[in-house]
Amino acid sequence: MGESLKKKKKEIKKNVSGVHVMLENPKFARKQILSYAIDVLQVIQRYETLKNIKKEKDNVYNKLRDMFYDLKDIESKLVRSHVFPSLESLGLIEHKVEEQREIKPPSVVDFKESKEINENLTYDSEIERLKSELKDIDEKLKHL
């Protein structure tokens, strides 16, 4: 048995003829090839994840579309079975009357005068007061 294995190895070695190329920096070339292979694998992994995300997105859109059509069907069934009164007939919507406003020409106001005007204003709520204070601070920052 031992001799037959040796003969097979010799036969294999005799049959294999290799081409040898002299490279100046074989280690550098190998490292570059390995780094390119790693980059290619990372790109393939990203592609696979993007493909999976696209499939999930399509599934979600399909479910959303189905739900939308179901809601439309339910709504149409409700409308056919019940006649809903309009909001105007219930008196919930008031017609707006447009007020005519006089257009005043813009007046030039000094920064000092605007502070006095802002101090004299009364505010309906704390939120409005805080908003006006914030505007005043913004104006001060712009002038710095």
C-alpha cells in the first residue's frame, strides 16, 4: 500500500506542469488581491441586504395597499347603508365673512421704540408671551 501511494504522487507530480511568473513583490500583490476580494464580498453583502430591504418594502406597500382598499370598501358600505348629514346642515361649520382691512403704509420704527411697544402689549397666554420674547432675542442676536 505504501508503495502504490508513492507511485500515485509521483504520477500526479509528473502530470502537473505549472507556469511560474516572477513577481517583484509577491506579498504585496497577494495582499492587494485579498483586499480586493474582501471589498467585493462587502459589496455583495450590501447588495443582498438592500435586496432584502427592497423585498420588505414591497411587502409593506402591498399590505398597505390591501388595507387601503379594504378601508375604501368598508367606507363605501357605510355610506350606502347610512346617509350622513353634512356639517353645514348640522350648523357645525360657519361661513366666514371676509373683513376688509385697510392697508397702512409701513412706518419706520427704531429698535428702541419697538422694545417699548413690546413691553406695553398684553398677551392672551403664556405661550404667546414666550414666543414674542424669543423673537425679541432673535432680533437682538441679528443686530450683534
